Amino acid sequence: MGWLNSHLLTAVIFLPFFWGLIGLLIPTSGKGGVGTLKIWTFLGGLITFVISCLLYTRFNALGDEFQLKEAATWIPALGVSYQLGMDGISLWLVILTTFLTPLVILGSFDAVKERVREYYFLLLVLETGMLGAFLALDVFLFYVFWEAMLIPMYFLIGIWGGKDRVYAAMKFFLYTVVGSLLMLVAIFYLAYQHKVQFGSFSTAIVDLYRLKIAGGDSYTSPQMWLFMAFALAFAIKVPLFPFHTWLPDAHVQAPTAGSVILAGVLLKLGGYGFIRFAFPLFPDAVMKIQHPFLVLGTIAIVYGAWVATVQPDIKKLVAYSSVSHMGYVMLGLFSLNTVGAMGSIYQMLNHGISTGALFLLVGVIYERRHTREISEFGGISKVMPLFAVAFLIITLSSVALPGTNGFVGEFLILLGAWKANPGLTAISATGVIFGAVYMLWMFQRVMFGPVKKEENKKLKDLNFREVAVLTPLVVASIVMGIVPNFFFSKMEPSVQKFLARAKATSPMETAVASVSTLQKGDR
Amino acid sequence: MNTYSLIKPELLMLTKEQMFSLMPYFYMFVGALFTIILSVNKKLSPKWTVFLVSLATCLVGISTSVARLKIDTLTLFNGMMISDTYSHLFNIIFIVSAGLTILSSFRYLDKEGLQHPEYNVLILLAALGMMLMTSSMDLIVLFISLEIMSLSVYVLVGFRRADRRSNEAAMKYFILGSAASAVLLYGTALLYGATGKTQIHDIYTFIQTHPQSMSPVFVLGAWLVILGFLFKVASVPFHMWMPDVYEGAPAPITGFMTTGLKAAAFAAFLRVFVSLGYGSVLSETIQTHLHHILWVCAVLTMVVGNVVALTQTNLKRMLAYSSIAHTGYLLIGLLAGPKSDQGYSPMIVYLVSYAVMNLGAFGVLTLISTRDDGGLNLNDVSGLSRRHPWLAFSMAVFLFSMAGVPPTAGFLAKYLLFYSAVQANELPIVIIGVLCSAVSVYYYLRVLVYMYMKEPQGSPMKSGFSVWPSFVVAAMVFLTLQIGLIPGGILTVARKAMAAL
């Protein structure tokens, strides 16, 4: 236990991987073999979640910036070390990951019938990759996890996906690789700068934070180039307009589990990358380029909402709604104040919960009807009441109804963005309205009205397993809407520190008070 | 006449240490001779005896080379050869790739009805040629060892006598290779004419003592030597032989060529380059001149290799173009070496990693190929993951490694290489390089698409399981991941080898 206590993060990261390796040994040909494998995988996801809850109890919000740190030498010749650590931001993203993974595993029990063994193995490998990327405190290590994660996702989309899965998988992989390779060049440069300034190679983040890179008020400074290299990689992942085109393809073609993980966690890695790397490393560049990025965020919000409105396919609609929601995240981050940043991180969690749930719901209905066309449905609420209730709550959370998680996030983001750029905030706020338009209109067409199609009359309502998958998500979206302070209290000091680094040139904001008042108002 | 008086008989006497460091070459030579004798002894079933003896030779060769990794640099034969960590590290690469090629060819030769003992003899001789090439410090010795290697490989390429493609490849390779050897030899002759020396060290001293007297003859000679080497490493625009030869040669031999031959060409190139004072004593003008040549060649090689590979449907041909692309990356290493902290060690790591993943990939191809090297088109590997899950998995590991995706050897090697280039302030070529490797991801992944995401087409091919190639593939998978995750050992050795150079 002693080892486990001091290596909790390593345990969380690699548990799914080794669990999956053992799962590969379970014979699936015999009777009950597949069942055993499913239960085994689900247990793995659950245990990882339990351990990550331990992280919550161990984390002291008022303590050091990075906690539960682990460090070991890895490749000394390159200054690369195995360093892990967690702050209040990665804590929640880790919990989001471990929370979604078991649900996704449970959710694919019926959907996946082919190559079951590989499927569950890849899901667990993917979890390891994501957790590693959130917890790495070394750029090299981060990069390894960040890229290695692509492999399972590529196979998940490409093997178990829809009709155009190969195209979507390839597009997903190539888009991400192009972005991250340029980031790699920037990483080389940073590591080398560390050698120039401090006499030794290093890729540890805390070391790189100390670097002084020429910045200033310029679009062509080294800081700006480096920031752009990092930002491209992360903006593709987020995805920020105009780098979003891989997302609808990947989402629509991916199997349900793939879409949930993609929307729920992978996109968050983009936002997380900005928070952990791009902002603190290049504060001058961020200050300089703040407004162009706010514009892109605004475009993403409004454009995503408009395009979502006209989609005939439910899954595609949800995919474009992701573009819109992630636009809010970028808007909040680039407002560069505590309210905006808190809102934006909160929005990442919300989006993980509610969009994840939406994809699962779409998956439920797709398994029954093998279509996702909105026009194929109508009056579903009469035949599937339980399904309708879950769908309604999640839809409302997605349109940010007060009392749900979406409201807290979007409200804080708009509040923060107002301080940075009132004009753009006004435009972004229309996204809230369009958001209600496309979600509710879709809900109405699918759920209400007469049951026109013969096939729809005999649809079975949610079974016990599906209820078990959706209940935690529904509960989470309400809890997050009612007691946001539970989440904020752990992340706020970390956000302060992050902003202090990101705005190394300007005095710290004193917006903490306003956040606390808001939370009280919410209750 | 003056030259003759310089050769002193007592210098040809070998001390104990010198004998010791010559042993790997000696064993390989004796092994090759012994296998020739065995191959005519029909009573003892040459198929098995030659196979076993050549494997034993490789094992002895590897262990003797490993034992010599740590010894100090020794000059041999009046300075014509050198024995240092660098040469012995490369000896290991050559002998390992020869041994693994022999292993994975065993069933292949049965299948093709080509079970002739000469095959193994030629591989051993080629390996010996490579070993001598890397350790030679004299342009004449270099040329002779290059020819030992090339002549053996010419025959091996045409080993599938009944196949037209194999014959064509051998012929093409022979003619173009001979032309390149002639160019190299002519360059050597001109250098001799300009300096009166053939030993690299003497030429180095000459340049040092006569910095101003760069006669046109010398420059032309140097140019021709460089051209010869650029041909051997298949840099664009001297790459045209490679795809045809790779496609026509028997699959295991193609694997041997991508690993052994390429490493040998690069090792000798690097040795000559560095020993002639590249990055140190050569004058500023020559340095920049060389830099520009290499820069242009590297960019062209990367772009042409990667872009043409996009359209290939034959796996061997695709890997040939990818091999050209990797030559381009390696040239970046050559370019950046003098100005970065790591020196040329990234190149060594890259060559080792590349050898590992290619031996593995060609091991897989050898296993799945049908008679006459058929069944190596993209369509033929459709649904391979269902027929041979482990082979498909191994191939996936090698392809991800070639594409430079972590956590594989290929990623680490690329990381090091580009990292050292950034240190050398070669940012533009690094950006071109990473974009090219983004392009390469497409054609590597396309193979995966066929293996994993398409249903098997036609009747499943019969390719029997055979234990030796499978062993090779499994070992290479292990090494690919090991170098990718725990690269400490290989980095240290590479650094040591560089220090010796």
C-alpha cells in the first residue's frame, strides 16, 4: 500500500491499461466468455473511478499548485523525466474521464457485437492515454500520451464506426497529427531554450514556466510563433472554428462510445492544453492575440448553432452543438479573467456530461431504429416515456436552463467575456438563444406529435442497463447546476494561479469575490 | 616509389589487441568460407548445415562485436582500418540484420523453391563487406569493401531467377550501382591525384596543412565521392533505382537492404565526412557549400519520397519510397550534426530504430507473401487482422513506428533527430520535415485501413505459420516498443560511438 500511496497518479493512469491487457486473455469464444469480458472491463472502469475519487479526497485546494507529485528520471540525456501531478483543474477533468468511461463501457454492451475483445481493450487503452495527458507534468510525457491516444481512437472510429468510418478516422488522425507535429517543433525549441538559459535540457513544465522568451507587443515575436504552434494543435482538438471540420465526420461515424469519449474528454484536452501550456508559457502572445481568438470563439458559437439548426441527423446536430459549446469554452478562457476561466472550465465539464449523455441517448434510439434521421421519428415520448424524461433533462441542460449545469457555465463565461469585449459577448449571447432553438426544435420533432411511423409504435423503452447508464449523467447535470460551489471550491485557487501565470505582465484580478457571490445567488 | 617505402612490414604485424579487435571480421570471413565448403557437401544436406552454420557465425560475430564495444580505438594495418565503438556498433547492426534475414528466409526459400545454400553465403559476405566498409579509413579499402557488399547484394536481388521482375531489378541495380561505384572510384582517384594520399587521415592532414590549395581536381574528386555516397543512400535525385530494386528483390532481401545496406552506406558516408573534417577544419566556404547541397538533397528526398509513396499500392514499393523518405530525415541529421549538442548520435539511433522496424515489417511481408512474392498488394492484406491478428498487430506497431507515433522507436528517433536540428538552428528544414512526416502518416495508416477496417477479399491466402520469421517479428516488436519507452541504453551507446568517431 505504501507504493500505491505515493504513486496514486501512476496507478490511476495505468490501471485501465493493465486491466485491459488481462481482459485480452479472457477467452471470448466459449459460452459466457463475452459476458465475463464485459463485466471485467466495466469493473476496471469502475475501480479506476473509485481511485480517482480518492484523488478528490487527497487534494487540498489551498495547498501547492501541483499535488500528489511523482517524479522519476526517464531519458536524462534529453532532459525528459516522468513527472506527474495534479491541480484543481486536472482533478475535475480526470474525474470526468473516469466517470464517463465505465458508463460508456456499460453503454456499449449491446451495441458492439464484433471483435468485442479488441473493442474493450482499446477503450481502456484510450482511458489510460487521456488520464496520462491530463496528469503529465512533462511536455514530452504529455506529447507521448497525447499522440498515443490517437491510436485507440483511430481504431475505434475506423473499425466499429458507421458507413464512412475509414474516411472519418483518417481525417481525424491526420488533422490531429499535423497540429501536434508543429507543436513538437515548438517543444524542441522550448527544451533548447532551457538549455540556453539554465544550462541543461528540460521538458518539465515547472522548469519551462521559468523561461524568458522574447515577447512583447508584436505579432512576429518568438513567443507568438511558439504560441501559434501550440495553439494550432489545441485549437484543432477543441475544435475551434475554422479547424472544426473533422469533428462532425468523426462524431457521426464513430460508434456511440467513441462519440461520447471524443466529445466528453478528447475535446477537453484541447482546452486543457491551452490552460496548462499555451497560456502560462506565452503570456505576452496571449495578451496580444486575445481578441482575434475571442472573435473565433464567437464565430464558433454562432456558426455552430446555425449549422446545428438545419441538420437532419440527430447525431450531426449534437456534433455541431459541440462546436458551439466549445466556442463558449474558448470565449471564457480568452477573456483572461477568473470568472471567465472558471466558467470555461466548468463548461468543459458540463459539455462532457450533457453532450456525452446526448450521444448515449442517440445511441439508444439508433440501436432500436438504425437511423438517426429526425424525420423518421415523432411522438417518441408516448412510446418511450423514460427515454423522453432523460432526453428532456439533458436537452435542458444543454440549452443552459437555470438549475442545470449548463447555465452556471455559460453565465459565468458571458460575464467574464463581457469584461474583455462587450460587443462580442452580445453576439455570443445570441448563441444561447439559437442553442435553445435547435435543441428544443429537435426535441419537439422527435418526441412530440403523433406517432406516424409504424416502426416507432413498438419501440421498447429504456431497459435497466440503459437507465443505469443514463441516471448518473442526469443526476450529475442537475447536481452541477445546484451546487457548483462543490466543484469551484477545489478548482478556484488553481485557476487563480493559472491566470497569474497567464497574465504575468498585468496585476491580478480580484474577481474571486464575485464568483462566490454568484454561487450563493444560485442556491 | 615513395609510397612503397612507407609500408613497413613491422606495421603489418598485429599486436594482441589488434588481433582481438579483428576477430568479428575474421569469424564472419571464416564462417562464409566454411558455408561454401558445406554447400557442396551433398551428403550432409546443405540446406540445414549451411543454415545452422551461418546462424552460428552470426551469433559468434555478434558476441565478439559486443565484447569489443567498450575497448579503445585502435588503428589497424598501418591506418587503413580502424576499430572503435562506432564500427563495432554498426557491426552489430549488420550481423544482426544478416542473421535475422537468414532466419526469416528459411521457410521463404522453401516456399519459393529457391533453397540454395549460396543464399546464406552471399548474405554473410555482404555483411562482411558492410563491416569492413564502416571500419575502413582508406578510400581504396572502402571501395573494395563496398564492392564485396554490392556484388553479393546484386546476386541476392536477382535470386528469384525465374521471375522477370527480379531479373530486371538485379540488372538495373547492377548497372546503376556499378556506375555509382565507378563515380566513387573516380572521385577517389582524383582525390589521390590532388593530395597524393588515399588514407582518409592523410587527406585530412593535407587539408589542414594546405587550407588554400583547394585545387579544382580536389573539389571535383570530393564532389564525385559525395555523389557516389548519395547514390548509395538513395537520396533524391539519385533514388530512381531503389523502388524497382526493392520491388523486384525477394522480400527478405529487401528487408536486408533497407536495414543493412542503408546503415552501411550511411555509416561509411558519415565516417568519411567526419574524418575529412566536416564540421571542424574544413573552411567556411566549403562548409556552407556542403550544407547547401545536403539541405537541398534532404528536402527533395523527403518531399519526393513521401509524396510518391502516397500513390503506391504494392507494399514493397511503398516501403521503398518510405525508405527514400527516411533517407531524407537522416540527411537532416547529417546536416545538423556539427552544430548540435548530440552530434551525429541521433543518426545512429535513427538507423538502429529504422533497422529494427524494417526488419520486423519485412519479416511480416515475408510471412504473408505467396509464391513469387505475390500477395503484397494493399488489397491482399485486406482483413489481415482477422486471419492473422498477431501479424496485423505487429505490422501496426512497425507502421506506427515508421510514421513516428509514440510510444515507438520511430517516434523517439525522429524526436532526437529533429531536436538536434532545432539546436543547430535549422528550423525551416525541421518544419518541412515534420510536415512531410505528417504526409507519411497517410500512407502508413492506409495499410492499417486495409488490415483492420476492410473485410477479407477473395479466398484467404494460404500462408503457413513458420516459427523462425515469427520469432524475428516478435523480437522486433519488443525492440520497437523497448527503444520507444526505455531508450537510455541505446542513447548511451550511440553517444559513445559518436565520441569515438
